[in-house]
Amino acid sequence: MLKYDPLACLPSSEELPDSDDTPVDNELQDLIPGLLKATLAMAWPERMDWFFGVDMGIYHDPDLPAIVPDGFLSLGVERFYDEGLRPSYVLWEEKKLPILVLEVVSQTYRGEYSTKKAEYARLGILYYVVYNPFRRRKPRLEVYKLVNNAYELHDGNPVWFPEIGLGIGIERGTYLGIPREWMYWYNQQGQRFLTPEEKEKLAEQKAQQAQQENQLLRERLRSLGIDPDSLT
């Protein structure tokens, strides 16, 4: 008897469009999720059970177009499939909802506080993060958690996610040589993870300090009449 597999009838990620062809309104919609992805790769270097998508389509219904958040995080999935990487995120293939979605608001609202928020709640995505860099009187960062099928706003900066083991928040810093307010991951003690630039700079500073300490030691040995090269 033949077994019917309904998933076999659905289109694969290779067959579905990988973009909605909607241009971003400002660079931050690419740079902020890109920074989060790069920082997460350094925070979880040995873990291969997560995926962070940037401006990637999430297909949740074969009869509907993909939703395309600025960024999203999934846990319990393969980080890489092959060298071609994921063209899109297809729920009937991944079998895991993203646990967090991120929207960076542009000067033109695209339903971040209304239709998109309702759609993510309907899908059952646990955390919804909205960053509005243009706000002056209201909080620029809003973090929502799904409780009884509705999003509740969580106060704080950073906000801790126990289900993820990370926090998220905003503060001023420099990324790609641009000094401004950026979004970062934080540990449970509220310390943020370094960016790739910061980690490289710290490594250079440590190497320079070690070199200076070594030079001082050699000079000290010479002052005592000891040739430091004879000790090697």
C-alpha cells in the first residue's frame, strides 16, 4: 500500500521565491540584524542548532506569500544545510517556528505595530522585537512576548529571554566605523557581547600589552646583568 505524504506535495525552499523584491528604506534594516547575526556567531561558536535569517522570507502557508521580517532567530534547526545555504525559511521543511522576529522601523511605517504584529502573534512566534530609531518621546526598543495568544510588552533594556539564554538591548557603540545606537545581545548579567570589530581590537590590545610586558622584562634582566636571549 502506498503511503501518502502531504509534505511531499508542497513546494521546497529551492522552488519558492527567496525575496519579496521590496527594497529596504534605510541601511539600518540591513545593518542591525546583520550585527546581531555576526555577534551571535561569536557568542555561540560551537553550536550548530540555530539559524538567524536577515531579510529572508518565512513561508508558513503554501497558498500565501512569505512574510519577510528584517531578522529572525530559530532554535533547534540546522545552522547550515550545504554550501548554497538557505534560499528561504520554509516551515513545512524546518518544522520549527522562529522563536524571535525583529522589525526595524523605517520612516515609512509598514504595519510593524499593527498588521505585522498581529501576523506574528497568529503564527505563534514567542518574541517580537521592534526597533524604531526615529522615535524621540516613546521607547525606541519594544520587546513583546506572546502570552495567551496575544503580545505583552516587556519593559527593560536589555530584556532577558530565558528560552533563548540571551538578552537583547540597545546602547551607543561603533559598528563598521559608524558611531550610533546599535542593538546587541547580552548575557544574563547584562553584559553585552562584543562585535567582531571590538573583539579584534581587544585581541590586538592584548597582543600589544604582552609585547610591552615582554620588552620590560628583557630590559629588567639586562639591568641585572642577565642576557635574556641566553634564557631561551
